[in-house]
Amino acid sequence: MSNKIIVIVGPTAVGKTHVSLELAKKLDTEIISADSMQIYKGMDVGTAKITEDEKGGIIHHMIDIVSPDEDYSVSEFKKDAEVIIDNLLLKNKIPVIVGGSGLYINSLIYDLDFGNTKSNDKIREYYTYYYKEHGEDALYDKLMKIDPESGEKIHKNNVKRVIRALEVYDITGRKFSELNTDIRKESKKYDRILIGLSMERKTLYERINQRVDEMLSNGLVEEVRTLIESGYDKNLVSMRGIGYKEIIDYIEGNMDLEEASYILKRNTRRFAKRQYTWFLRDKHIRWFSMDNMDDIDNTIKGISEYIGMKI
């Protein structure tokens, strides 16, 4: 039995969905999403979630698996996704994994040990109390003082992750970032074919801006309003995601829709830049340009030929 998997990565709006669909059709296989926002039910427009019509009959996994108020860790993603991957391999199908969430991707293709560092309830309770008393900025400042490298990677709004980094430091005496230095240790479980999709920055940013406009036309404000009315707190990790926190600010009257749109576009462009930075560090990725979207079939042909040589 083959243990080959195909992994397609790249920044948001670069065209990963289209490429993954075409490859899945050619290979008669299924797609596994590695997107940390598309796991949430009811968050469709703001995550650019693929529609049933767009799927074209191709089965997609790891989409709409938890509610916006449910915790879902990288280790849980790894465990659930590997069950799907192994089942597809047993059917002699080559799984196509697609997404822009770097840690989700790395959990499948590198050896990440999620169980080495124990938890300490008292330490976690202390930092939770500190957060409630002093706020997220003060908590985040604590992390930046002891481990600025982790602080650069963890958004201050992700309070749970900030507390975990502080907890690890208190337990082990080592920085959270140091404990993740083995993130590139190659896993022997799967024979992976890594495909990266790139695009000239100006073109990508134009596509991002256009995507945001389409989200707003397709009901993003209404989607966010429905989530709030359904009782989902604005401080949830899911609701602090790009595309949701900006619209919440608009709904709460902190800015007009034009400013919210501007900030959403800016934040998405910055996110795309961070995605590039993350994936460019991996020298195993074979990159393909998506600059000429008018000749996308030729690009897909080149990717297919490269995969064919690796299979």
C-alpha cells in the first residue's frame, strides 16, 4: 500500500481550492482541508468556504466539524485528519491536503509531539485570573518579555495560546518557541509531495481586495450578525478571526462599513504575507506560479506532471 500524500499550500486567495479540485478529479480522490477557520460551522462567507456546487462531487473532509464556541486543538486536527488519510490510503487513493494554516499542515508532515509538556492547573488558573484582572494586553506583555519569538507568532487575542506559552515556560523553564524547534523534524509516516502556489504580490493583493468585496456582497455582515444573535461571544477564538473581528467592530458602531472593509483587506494582506513567510522556510516545497490565471490549465498540467514523476 502506498503512503503518498499530496499537500497544497500557499497564501489566501492564491487559487489553492481550484488547483486541489482539478488534481482530486484527475486522481479520483478526496480532499482534506487544513484550514483552522473552515472547521467552524456557520462561518462560511468569512472563511471563503467552498460551496456544495463548487465541490463538483469531490468529497471534502475537515470542514464544518465544530461549533464556533468549541475548542479544537492542532493535536485533535492531526488525530482526526490522520484517520481520514489512512482510510483513503487503504482504498489506494492518494489524499489531497489543502490549506494555508501552517501548523495544521506541519502537524501532518512533521513530527510534532503534543504530549511532552504537562499541564499545571494552578499556573493556568493564575494566568487566567491575571487576564481577567488586567486584560489581554498586560498578559501579552508578559509573554513578550520572556519569549518575544513566540509573541510574534501568537496573536494577543488568542488568550488561550498565550496562557499556554506562559504555562510551559513556568513548568519547564524553557521558552515555548524553543520547544517547537523540532517542528521541521521529518515524519516517516507519509511520503509527502509538497506543492506551493505563489503569485506576484500586487496581483495577489488585488485578488484579496476583490475577495473581500465579494464577501461583503455575499452577506458577510449578515453572517456575523447571525452568529452574534446566536449567542457566540465576540471574544471567542473563532470570532476573533480575520473577517469576523472587523465586521464585529462595524456592527458595534466602532467604525463605518467602508473603514471595516479597508481594515479587513489590510489584515488579510498581512496574513497572506505571514503565510508566505511560514511556507518559504520549508525547502521541500516545489513552488508553482499562479500569476497567469488565464492559463491556469497549463499551470495545473505542470503540477500534474510533477506529481506524476513523484508517484
